[in-house]
Amino acid sequence: APFTPPDEDYARTSFAIVAQARRGFSASQVVVRGHDIYQTTGAIVAWVVRALVARDAGPVGMRAPAELFRPEPALAELATVCGLSIDPSFR
């Protein structure tokens, strides 16, 4: 049987995601840090579902998240809901 760590092990994990963008000689990055990637993923999915259900009629089909939600308020709310720290190199 494959090894599956107990849920308590996931709760003790932490992660960081670094996204970088370059345009010409300019560069920006954002670092997102959190704990328990599985719990965080579930909280993000639940937030997106609630936000989609609550919105008025709008674009349908394949869409980028920024086409459905204003990025800055959405990320701020997700950070609060999921206990994330978001550190952009820009403001």
C-alpha cells in the first residue's frame, strides 16, 4: 500500500510560490506564503465557488480569473480567508 502521511503532517507544512514577470528591462515578482497546501487549495476553491455563485450575469466559458474578479480585492480576501502572506515587489 502506498504511504499516505497523516493530516497532522500536512498541517505542519509550509510553502512559498514565487511568480516573476519581465517586460524589456523591467521585472516584478510576487511571493505568496502559506501553510498546509491542501487546506489552502480547498479554501481557495470554496471561495471561488461562492464568488461565482454570488455574482451577477457576466462572461461565461473559459475565462482567466482576472476576467471574473478584480485581482487586488480578490487576492486580499483570499489572503485573509486562507491565512496567506502576499508580498509583491510593486504597489
